[in-house]
Amino acid sequence: MATVRLDMVFKKADGRNSRVSVDNAREDVTALEVSTFMDNLITKGVFEPNASAFVEKVSAEIVSIETSELTLV
């Protein structure tokens, strides 16, 4: 079973970076969709970790983890 996660990194007003992860992301999400989503999070002020708003996009990546259960004998 594969698990897909979207990891987005933002620069905050205090100069530090903060990561937001979305579990069960679509594998076919586009860079434009992610960029637009990140812009909306910044513009709407959705998150303010430690009272410091997001001010800039830093990076984004799709992380896919394949899990295989083992049968123990």
C-alpha cells in the first residue's frame, strides 16, 4: 500500500521556516495547483505558528511511501 503526502515549506515573518504536510494527497497534483494553494494559505493568513505569519513559499514536494506488510513465522 502506498501513502502519498504533500510537504510544503514556508518562510515566516520571523525569518524561520515552517512545514505544512497534507496526508493522502493526490499523486497527480500539479506544481501549479500546489503553488496556488500555497499562495492562498499565505494571502488568507490561515496559519500563524508562534504568532508569525507565512510570508513566502520556499519549497514543496510529493512524498510517496510504499509499505509492505511482512508475515512473521
